[in-house]
Amino acid sequence: MPIYDLGYRGWQGRLVPEAGRFWAITTTGIRLAWQSKFLRRILLLAWAPTALFAAGFFAYEQFASRLDNQGTRQALEFLSFLVPGVDDHLLPPELRTRQFRSSRPDPRPGAQAGAPDPRIPRGGAAVGRAWRDGRSGPGEEAGDSDGGRQRHLVWSWLLSNFFRYPQAVVMALMVGIIAPPLVAQDVRTRAFMLYFSRPLTRIEYVVGKMAVLWGYLALITTLPALFLYVLGVFLSPPDVPVVWHTWDLPLRILAASAVLMIPTTALALALSSLTSEIRYATFAWFAIWAVGWVTYAIVNASMPPGARTPGQAVFVDRMTLASFYHTLGRVQHWVFGLETSLPDASAASINMTATAAIEMAAITLVSLAVLFRRVSSPMRI
Amino acid sequence: MNALRAIWLFLRLRTRHLFRVLLNAVRTIPAVLGFECRRVSALPRLIITVGLVIFPGVLAALVHYCGAHVRDPEPLRQPERWTFMMFVLVPEVVCLLGLLLWATPVIQTEVEGKTWPYLAVRPCGKVPILLGKYLTAVVWTVLAAWLALVLSLIVVIPSGKAHSGVLVLGALVVLSALTYGALYVLIGVLFLRRSMIVAVAYTFVFEFLVSWIPAMVKQFTVQYHLRNLAAIWLPSDYVSGFFLASAGTAPWWQHVLILLGMTAVFLTAAALVLRRRQLITAPEV
Amino acid sequence: MIELDHVTKLYGSVIGVNDVTMSLQGGAYGLLGPNGSGKTTLLNLITGQLRPTIGTVRVLDRPPMNNVDLFRRLGVCPERDGLYPGVTGFDWVCYLMRLHGFGRREAVARTEKAVELVGMKDAMHRRMGGYSRGMRQRIKLAQALAHGPELLILDEPLNGLDPIGRHEMTDLLKQWIRSGRGLLFASHILHEVEAVTHSFMLICGGRLLAAGTSEEVHNLLADVPHEIRIRCDNPPQLARRLIDEGVVESVRFAGEGALILGTHRPATVYAQLPQWVQSSGVRVHELRSSDDSLQALFNSLLKIHRGES
């Protein structure tokens, strides 16, 4: 019987472009993660804070920005919950809520009774400054007759706090669910040989895996934040050029999402690649957050703000770099242009923000280096 | 009469059976403890243990030396501050992280490693294994926490009755490890695949937030009882506002009994659930 | 020894085992079935790892789940390799003996004896992470034997063994049977089971299709036509010729130039086929008997169950 040597025959049909090959890994990863009911429930829960902050936008647009409206006081109390201290500066003195007054006298020399206390966090002080400088009433700032600067600040604070508080916690939980098995399982089952015996590069593999996390993180951060922005636009007075005042916020939302997603996914996947046992990767992920947060909290509590010397204040500021959560928050503040509105804003703290950004970049680069090295390890002799 | 005799025979049989079960458990648990302790001395676990041990000392050094200034040259010599810091770091952070790693996945590791079928078909199988692994987690955590405490004393010894403060914290470490270990083991048995996530979420939401709510619900948290014990046992100059904020009027033995009771309840629940569960070694998803 | 009464096990909507009733007295039995047929589920039900959704299971006259006394008398060797890579084989088997309630000295003695019996004495102090597949299989068997059970339940025990290893393991099992103890041995390879025992049960799709000796099973198949697959360049012509010769019960076309014929006289067909092919002028590319595989055996049995033959 003759044996026909057919040789290798290449596929004649249409191939997916090289740039799109990572998509197969991403869609598979998303589909596998989606099978978890637990994750779906967390996704659902993750939108609950969106409703809360949507109410904040509503409260500001419908009541707080028009101080003669009924329900203003209640609206501002609610707004103060989301952006603490804001009502102290939007309300006339007789309507200010008592709970947001500091119970201790302002120790600063020359501090006036009833003046906004910078020890009260934070966003309200900036809003107040925007409001007080050369104006006679709310929304009537010099060169800001329709309250544009005030609106931009309040919206920025709302969005920044949205990223910083509820969504940061949900993000940590969600990444803790999805990320550990993403690479660890491939390490355990030695799947790299299967992956890289296909025309797939390491970069495509890594991007594919990262995109799984990006997809889910976008669902809980970027999309809700954009939704809040659009809601704010729809709820704003029709005669005010809101989009003109706040056109940059969607871009800042995307930037803040990138700041949140890139270092966290790189770190999470690097931890996942270091072990074949998922529980170690999960533990390492939560331990990094917990240890960092506790470190900063302890140092901060050990040196109370009111009794701090300048040297100690610098030390405490530097300790934010030990906490992944606080470093991320710092950079996000900067993305939303809120850095200068912090009560202790100074050249030193602005430098610290730059350091925080460098730290984030360094974490990203080191994590990617570890990830690439681990992914290549089965192929090294 | 016959019915009484039947009941008596039944009780005798059950008691004998129970006695035999307990005897086997008593003999087996040390075997599990020894085996697991040898296994946990693998390199990754040792590295994590070392990290947990040195963390409080490093942080104490940072605060004590870098946070010092002319008006306050030795910040951590103040007993209040030292106690607050050590309480947060040792019976809480170190214990919780250690137990998260060792107690939460007690059964998950066996199921995913496909070793569970070999263990479950032994006469002294499921429950002694669960208890043995629980004890291993507690022993390692307590040792790591005590070492961390000793190491932090090398950095700074607070003024006043330092030995009392250390002894109290040492005792709180034991109670914290016992109770949280049992809780995490129960979570690990109930939520095989997501045990660590559930444990983290539970600890964050229930233990750290709910324990500060001024309502009856806080008494169901371990944190509340630990803080109260600290407030009662520590010398007065070691007690800060942190401990007094949620202090109640119950005596110390009540808090200890509640913690031990919670431990017993969690472990019993975990054992009962484990006996009922059907654990097949399906691949993880 | 083992009794199952209308046992069904469901995993959600997936049927693991479907209405199985059997009663096994003492002795050795083979559980034969292709991959995914429900063998492991059945063994898990017998060893108390799973609870039946419907029906009852009794082993050595008692329900197996959480049955401490039963586990003393049962030795189980699962299919999956659940071995701690950083632990030596000796330590592992010793630990499992301690879980039986033996004291340290007795556990060590039993472990040494079992490890020697399976031929792992030289490697027993090496870490199991460095064991070959065959070594892992042996150490698994050692842990099943070490406590001297009355009934041994093995799931694919010969997987991964080389021919010498298989031979040694088969001898060991035969010795076990000769000592009067029970054995239930699951495999998907017919001759492996036949080498150890002549009684076997056939399971497929979660259903127990047949039970008995190999002769009884083959007799059962006597009325089922033997299938032969022929790939040629003119299947209709060949089919016509075969039908004219009166040796076939059925003929069907299977696509790609193949035809499958069923016959009760396979010997005649094989003897005469070359002549018929030559005289028909048909060119044959491939000739295969579908029955030379366990799957064919099961296909035939399934047809009987469905009433198709």
C-alpha cells in the first residue's frame, strides 16, 4: 500500500489577527469566572454604593446648589455623609448642622469662630474656598456665576470618594476571588506547555489574563462612575452648561480606573504566578492590603493630628507609601485634581503624591517582571 | 421493666461506643498534630511565619524611633499607646492573618490535593482530622504571636507594669487564636471553595464594624469580648480609650466563658457539617 | 458483603448511578466500565463518601457513611493520586495507620510489612513528590492493605504500572483472594479484570448492564450479531454480494465509503471475504471488527437493554 507523504498543510481559512489572540484567553477567563455564583452576587452588591452616590448627585443638583429649596438641610446632611464637611461651607451659618462642627476649638492663631475648621475632612474646605473668595453668595463666585467651579469640585469629590471607599473594598474582594486561580492553576497543571505550543506569545498570555480582571473591575468601577456622571448631567439645571463645566470628569474617571486597575491586576497576577496553591495567592493578596492599611492606621493613630510636630507630620505622610490602599487613594486624588484641596496641602505633600505615583509604577513594573519570569520558567533550561 | 432494660442496654452501648470514639480521638489528634506540624514546616509557610513574627516589631521600631521628637522622645514608652498598638497588631492582625492561612483552608487543602478520600475512610477520620488541624493552626498562630510580642519587647519596653501588660496580651492571643481558629474552621467547612474570601469579608464587616455598634449585636463578636478582657485585665495606666469605648459591666470570667463557649459551638458545628458533607475531589473551578 | 438496593445518585441533573441493584457475597469481583460510566461514583457510594439520592447501600451489613467499625474492616485505594509531595511514603502510610487508632509502634510495624509487600521498601523514605507513577500506585496499595482489612476496594489499581509491575500486582491480588478476603476491583480494561477474577459486573452510563462470569457474559452476547466494518471503493456492490451470499443479518452504510455488516457467522465471513471481494472487483481499504473492544461489548449490551436485539 503506498504511503502518501502529505507534509504539513497550513490552514487556508481566515485567522484571527495576532493582536486579537489574547482575546481568546480573556473571554475564556471571564466565562469561567462568571460560573461562580458567589462572584455574581458580589457584582450585584457592588452596584449598591452607586445608588448611594447617585442620591448624592441628586441631593447636590436638586437641593444643595440651590440653597433656597426646601429640603436643602436634609440634602446637605446626606451630602456631608458622602463628602464630609461640604455642608459647612455651602450653608449659611444659621443652617449649618451641629454634628459637623468641631467640638474642640481651632488651635490655629487667628482662627475665627464659625470659620470652617480644616481638621474636618476635606472636600468641604475646598468647596468653601471656591465659594468664599470674593463672592457674596452661593454660586456667585467671581467669574463663576453659575457655580461651575463648585460643581466641578463637588462632583470630583463624590467620584473620588466613590472610587476610594466602597469600590476599593469591593475591588479587593473581587480581585481576591478572580485573580488567584488565573495563573496558579496554570502553574499547577503545567498548562504553559499547552499555551506556548500554540502561536501565542507571553505578552498575549499576560494581557489576556489581565484583561479578565480589567473586564470585571470596569463593571464595578468605570461603568458605575460613568453612570454617575451621566446621571449628574441629567439631574442638573437645564440652563447651566454642566457638560462645559465638567467635560474632563469622564476622562478623569477613565484615568482613575486605569490607576486602580493596572497596578492591582499586575500585583494580583504576580502573586498568583508565584505559587501553585491558590490559597497562598489569596492570602498574600489580602495580607498586603491588611498589613499596609494597619501600618498606616497605627502610625497615624500613634501621632494624633492635633499634636503632631512638622517632622511627625512628614513621617506620617511618608507612611502612606507603606499602605497600598492609601497610596492608591493618593494618586486617585491627584487624578481628580483634588490634591491641592487637602487641608494639609503643601509642596511636600504634592511631592509625596509624585512619590506615590512612582511607587505604583514601580509595583506595576516589578509585578510584571515577576509574572513574565514565572510564565517563562517552564521553557527555560 | 423490659423497656427500661432495653433503654439501659441502649445507653450502655451508646456510652461504650462514645467512650471508644473519644478514646480514639484522643489518641489520633496528637498524631494529626504531629503530622501537620511537620508538613507546615515547609519553606513557604516558614517565610510567612517569619513575616508575621517580625511585623509588629518592625512597626514598633518605626513608630518609636522615627516618630520620636523633642517633646515626645520615646512615644511607645507610654503604656497606653504601647498596649493599643500591640493589641491591634498581635492578638488581632498576626493571629487573624495566621489563622486565615492555616485554619480557613483545613479541609479545602485536602479536597483540592485529592488526599481527602484517604483520610475520610479511616475509623478516626473526619472529626479527629478536623480537630487536629485546628489545633495545629492554633499552636502555630499562638507561637508566632508570642514570638512577635517578645520581639517587640526587644524594641521597646513600656513603662510601668510591663510584665502584666505582656501577660495579658499573651492570654488574649490564646483566646483570640482559639475562638477565631474555630470560627475560621467552621467557615472553611461551610464554604469549601471561597473560604478565605468569606473569612475576610466576615472579619471586616462583622468583627470590625459590628463590634463597635452600640447594640446587643456587638456581644456576638469576638472583638467585643477581647477588648473588654483587655480593659479588665490590663493595669489601669495601660488601658486607653480604645478599650473603654465599648466596655461593658460583665465580669472577666463571663467574657472568657463566652469565648470558650463560642469556640466549642463553632467546632461542634464544623464537625457536624463535615460528617454530613459529601466531599468528592472534583477539580477546582 | 455488599448490597445495593435501587441506588441512584444524582449530581444536580447529572446521573452518576442509575437504579443499581446488586448483592455481592464474599469473593472477588471486577467492576468493568468505560471512562465516565459511573464506576468511581459506585465505589464512592460503597465506601461511604457519597450518600445515595435514592435507595440504600449496605456494606458488611451496615450503612457505610461515617461508619467507624466498617472503616476498620475496609481498605480503599482510590484512583486519584492524593499524595503529599513533601512527605515520605513511609511517613504517610504510618500516619494513616495512626488514624486507624494503632499506637506508634504498631503503626510502624504494619507500615513496614505493607510497604515490603508492595515492593517499595527501598523507596519508602523518599518523598512522594519524587515517586514515579508506578511507585505512587504501589504506595497507595500499601496504605489500603496495611491495617489488614477484610474487604479491599480498588479503583484502577494497575494504572501507570509497567508490565512487570502489573504482573506483580496481579499476583498480589490473587494471593489476597486466595486468603479468603473480599475484593472489588474497578477497571476499564477487560483483560486486567479477567486476570484477577472471573466474576465481574459491567456498568455503562450509570447502569449495571450485566453481572456474572466472563463465559456467562459472552453467552449473553451469543445472539447479538458480530459487527464488521469494511471501508472500500464500492460499498453498495460489496453489500449486494454479501447479502446474496446469505451470511449477513444486517448491512448499513456508515459514510466515507464504509459499510457495517452484522453477522452471526463471523468465522465464515472472514474465511470467504477475500474471495467475494476479488470476484466483485471491489477494492477494500480497511477491515475492522467492531467487537474487538470493550466499547463494542458495552454497545451490544446497551442494545439488549434497549430491546434492539
